[in-house]
Amino acid sequence: MNPTLQVGDRILVVKSSRLAGPIHLGDIVVFRHPKVFPCKASKDQSLDLVQRVIGVPGDTIWSVKNRIYINGQQLHEPGWYDLSYGQVGSTSIHRIKIPFGRYFVMGDNRSDSCDSRVFGPAARSSIIGKVFAVVARDGHLHLHFF
């Protein structure tokens, strides 16, 4: 999730059971490791994953070159991803209609992220909660709210 989150950041997460509303495009979520996980890094399925919601149930999502489209409209993100790698990075998004109860998630480090482009949309039932804030970075107090 670099540059938004860094290795070792301590985050505050609002658990799914406490969420006041739905999960939205742009939310950062914590979810359980998918059963099918063909990626090299983090094969330890006891670890939870943290990624950004790029598509919600019912959306049709795809990419062309380095741009993401949702329901025919280009996705305009406020710079969550590393601009030098672009909105998509090196792995394109094949057209998919996101099923009910699932979310298309991507890491903010789009060039080096194992995400829905690889393992498919994340199930709502696997989402533990939404990231609310970074509270510590590099062992020091660091408050950043989302």
C-alpha cells in the first residue's frame, strides 16, 4: 500500500460489525488472506491483507493502457498510487462485472501488488474492517486520518 501505508505502520481499523455504512470506492480495507493466492510474497495465510477498494458490487471494471474504467467512465483517483507507475502498473485489469458481495481491491503500489487482478474480487465476508487512521510510523506517533 506504499505510498499511503508503509511497512511497520500501526493502523486503526473499524471492524466490519461496527461500520455505520457501506464500503465505498477508495476505502482502505483489511481482509482475510484469500484461499487461492498465487502470489510469491506473503503466502502465510495467517496474515491479513490491506488494500484499497477500486470497484464495488455491480460495477464493471477494466483497464486500457494505464487507465482504469468503471462502468465506462475513467476512474479519477486523487493520487493514491505512485504516479511514476501509473494507475494500473504492469498488470492490466481484464473486464469483469463485480459480483454481489464482492469488492475489487488493489494495492496503492500498483506495479508490485498482488490484488484482485490476480486473485479476483474479495468477498465481503472476508473483510475485517476499514482502515480509519495511521497512528504510528517508524515507532513514533503519526496521526493521519482517512
